[in-house]
Amino acid sequence: MPHSTYLPEKMGFAVVAPTGSFEAGSYQQFTLTYTAGYFGIDDTGSLKIVHRFASDMGRPQFDDPAAPNYVTVEASNGALLHVEYDMKRNIRPWDKTLYIKVVRGFLREGDQIVVRFGDRRHGSPGMRIQTFCEDTFEFKVLVDAIATYSYVELPTQPVIRIVPGPPVLYKAILPTLRRTGERFRLCLKGEDRWGNPSNLCDQSFTLRANHDVDALPASVTLVQGEFSCIIENLAVAESVDLIIELLDADGSVAARSNPCRFVDETPLLPYWGDLHGQSEETIGTNSARDFYEFARDKAFLDICVHQGNDFQITTEFWNWLNELSAEFTEDNRFIVFPGWEWSGNTGLGGDRNVLHMHEGRPIHRSSHALVDDLSDIESDATSAGDLFEALRDEDCTVFAHIGGRYADIKVAHDQRIEKGVEVHSAWGTFEWLVNDAFEQGYRVGILSNSDGHKGRPGASHPGSTKFGAYGGLTCVLAPAFTRAGIMEGLRKRHYYGTTGSRVILDTRVEFAADAELFGDDPRLGDVGSEPVRNAMMGDILHTTDASVSFSIDVHGAAPIERIDIRNGLETLEVFRPYGESELGRRIRVIWEGSEYRGRGRETIWDGHAELDGNGFASVTPINRFNIDKRFAQTAPGRLEWSALTTGGFGGFEALLDDPYSGKLRIETALVRQEIAVADIGRDELIFANGGIERRIRVFRLPDVNPCSALRIEREIGLRDDRDNALYVRVTHEDGHYTWSSPIYLLR
């Protein structure tokens, strides 16, 4: 136990009112009443009321009775109390702490401390409760009755239930590639304003497809009490890119699916996964069983892996995760790998994620920091180098991750099993990790996951905390929808990552003469090879060609803003699907980047923009995930916002009254700039301020960009002095990125 177990039955009890179910992200008042037990609380003793690290409940404040999240604390006997709030004053995962210290007086048995969260008596709207769902949200109370700073958990804790609100948007999800004639499904759901799947849907839609679909009904009804609607056994007989729309009663488009491509033959099919997330048994929310059920039934994933911090995974929980992975794995429906996050300190290599092919394998923890049973401490791998040595003979794969800690792949890397780097998660976007790999000459794939802590793998809305991004997805191109098939795709780096959207992406190289395709990295020895004339993302090849044809085929749900074509660290071209003559009144202001690599990477972009001699006809936020943060047009030519980035990007799009008149002034703490509107063009203006890609970019777009699908081909000359790592990053107008894994060409 992390706290004292001394006589909890004599430490009093706590209740909360009201109880029951409450809408996620709503404002409420809760009165928590603690009644002292046999010992009372001595002078300088204290209470802690703690919440999980993952919770994004509003931060308590004690100074403004009319503002949100106002909290008051009183002792029934008049004892003087000192109250403060600290984000990290207790043992994880119960970090967030309201600390109440008796500083003058004491409590006897039966005396009470009354805490009003969101005290509305003086005008506060209440406490904004956490933005995601939880059946057992605890106000966990710890008591230091004897003033020793040794806390005892009360045996029964006050609990409420947090449930979704009504839907504000609908989503339609298809697979992204299938063979013609194969049966597939359409998955539908509604989400509330904080991204929770809602069971309060009560609406009928007409279904409209851009091509004939066998067995597609004319309409569908989403009913109350259900979190989703799945239409099975659909089929398409032609080679097309299918899109299905949901039309409401007046014919407006309520949702548009991602595209699904149908082809006559293909050796590989795409399967979508979130390979990294946590549950309440470590630092997340809801149970590990809930985690997998959400991934399969509410996010409609094909693959999912629970990745708890190893120093919190007890032997009992590791055994339970193995049982769950076996239970939930079902060929051709849903694939789970037994997995864990090696959570070593940054100086010892930083975070890695381990996916085992089979159940029953040992866990090699980075430490036993929060595991009391030390009987297996000899199996620990306390550095990344030790980890790779411990996994030498394991049937597994590893990828590097950046969370609170970051993976320092310069400290340790093992090409035998570390096949990828995670470029994006709910923590942000980290392209510098890919660059680290290129600098070291590593040959790795690029994937994206969530590391979600809010119980929503595969649909990981960041909510209202330090998580600054929507969780990512990895698309694995695999020969079979089985654990072995998916593992083959992962080991061959046949995958691509997105920031949460489902996109069709294919990158290929064509050779003039036979190239040598290796079975794995040839640095590993005799890995076998075969002659080929083309290659796909993730492949490693030797070629005598001086140049190759590099083709890019992408189709997303939103228009394509740009494609960065790269050879390792070098950007060869920034392709935009429109020319200068097509530009109009639409401009974008983008803020992005991070402070540095570590935990304190958040960059604050609070500020405003003003137009002089022009006006905003309309403004639309980009990647504004925290709807509590201010975004307001306060005058025809003034916009104000509160925003942060953690490596990714946010910003706004504006339609101007006049395309070229006047000046645009941008003011934030990091960037202050005045720009002539006429100078805003297709090529971005960049205003940097240190950090890692910490900057504001301003550029112009066409009024309408119809290009959501694109096929281009480039002849690319190859370097002799290093690997040629050909890959792309696609930027979509809806704020999403897509990265291909590189094709590695050796001359």
C-alpha cells in the first residue's frame, strides 16, 4: 500500500452531495463533508482530497467567489485551516491534491470539515468537472490524524459517475482499403462537445454514397441508450474510392466518412491501431477491460495495446493484462498484444514501448518505484541498454516514445527489435525524434499513438489539461488480420502514422534496374534479399540507380494543404495543390512548437490579432481542443485567444473582407509582428522564437480547395554518402498530419 494502513476504521468518514450521474465537462457544486473519527485531527494534522493525474477537473481557486472553480473550506468547530492546491502533492496516480491543514486548534471525534467544490453561494457557476467519462470518479480522502504526515486512506471513498453529454457531431468510419467484393462495415457514432461517444443520440439520417454499395440501407437511426450503430456486410464491386455521407432532415451533411479504396488485388491490407494507452490500474482512467472494450466497440479500432508504466505494474496486474490480451484477441476482428511501457529515467534512455507476440513473457521493469513486491527485482532492466539486452531472445518489437520523459535514442538503440519511433501522441508532435534517428543512421518506421490516460484509446480527445493534442493512430499494412500478420507489418516498418485521422496513404519507389530488397536491416548480418523493381514504405534496399521515381498517393477526409517531400533531414520540396493565381481572401495564422524536449515543453500562445484597414468576415479555430480556452472575435477586425502547443500546432483561419488591403498585427508573449496583408502569399511568412520549432507562420490559401485526393510522382537523385530515407508529411486543412515511414535506399 502506498499509504499507512494504521486503523483506517478509526480515521472518520467522508460523504459527497449530491451523488449520482453528471455530464462530463459540466459545472456543478459538490459538498464534501469529512467527519473526524476516534483520533480527531491534531493541531498541524491535515487532510488531502486527491484526484487522479488524468483528471482535468477545473483547478480549484480560493480568491474569486464569482469565478468558476471557487472552493471554500470550513471547520465545524471554528478551527483555523490552511488550504492550498498542488498538482503533484501525493503519490501518483493520485497526484492532484487539495491540502487542508489544521493550523490553529484541532478536531475531536464528530467534528467536521466541509469542502464546497464550486461554491455557488456568491455567484460562481460551479466546478467544471472532468471532461471524460468515469463510472467511479473518486474524491479520495487521506487523513493525517496524528500530525505525523503519514496518511491513511479512508476505507470508503465518496464517488460520483461522470457520463457523456448530448451529441454535437457525428462520425462515420470506414476501413481505408478493401478488395472489391469483400464485405466491410460502416461504423457510426455521435460525440459530445468533449469528444465522448454519446448514448443520447436520437436522430435519423439518410445515407448517401458516391458509388453503388451493396446492402447499404437508405437511412439509419441512432437511438438513445446506444453508443454506436454498425452496418455490416456491405460490398463494392468496382475499383473506386468510396465516401458515405449522413444527411439530416433538411439534406445537410451531418457527417462524411473517411475514404475507403477498393482494388481488385492487394497483398496487404491496412489495419488501424492505437498501440499505446493506460488505464486506472496505472495512471489512466477506467479499467483495463474498459480500455479494450472502448477501443473495439467505440473507437472501432483493429489493433490496441495497453502500455502501462512498468514501475506501476504489479505481477498480479501483468498477469491480468496477459489474460485480457488473450481474451480480446480474435482473428479478423480485433488484435491485442501483451505490452508495457518501459519508463526509465531520461538519462538512462527514456520511454520505450514493448509489444510481445505471446502471453506469459516476463516484464523487465525500469524500476520498482511503485511496486512493493521486490521478489522479482533481479529481472529489472534499469537502463535502455539493459532493456535491449533483456529482450535479446524475446519474440517482440519495440518503439521509442515521448511522454513526460522522452526517449533518448542516442543513448541506446537496438535495430533488431526497435523498429519505430512515435512521432505523435496526446503529449504532442515530436518530429525531432525522427531527426535524431536519421542523425544516428538508424532505419526506423514512423508511427503515432495516443498514450491516452482518459480511457479513450483510438479516439483520444485531449480534454482540458497538459495533453496538447488529439491522440494519434497507426495504420499497419499487414498480410493478414492476425497477431502474426500485424507483427510482420510492424517489424517490416510497413506502417504510417496520423494525428488521429484515417487517411489513405501509399508511397512507392520505382527502379530502372533491379534493386536488392533486404529482409531486414543488412547491418544485422545475413538477412536475405531478393531482386525487385519497386518498393513500399518501410523497405530497405540497395540500388545502383542514380535516381528513382518516388510516387505519393494520398486521399483524406479534408483538403490537402501541403506535402513535405523529404530525404532524411532534407526537405526536397514543399508541394501545394494550388498556384499563386488561385489564392483568395483566406489566410491562416499558425502557432506551433515547444519549449524544449522535457516535461515543461508547453508553449503559451495567448494573444490577439488586429486588422487595420480591413476586417475579418469570419474566423475559424484550428486544433482548438480545449473549448474552455478563449477564442473570440471581439470586433470586426480583432480576434483574441488563449492557446498552447506541446510540439504540434494550432491557430486560426480567417476570411478577410478584402484580400489585400491593410495590415495584420499579431501580438503574443513570444511573437509580435505587423504584416502588410498584401505580403501574405502562398509561401509562408515565418516568425520564430527559439525553443523547438517555436514560431508563428502566416500564409494564404484559395477560398476553396477541393483537393482531398492527390497522386504525384517525383524523380529524386540519390546521395552516395548516406542513407536516402524518402518519406512524406502530409498536412490536411482540418489540422491533421500524416507521416509515411521512410523507404531506405542504400547506394
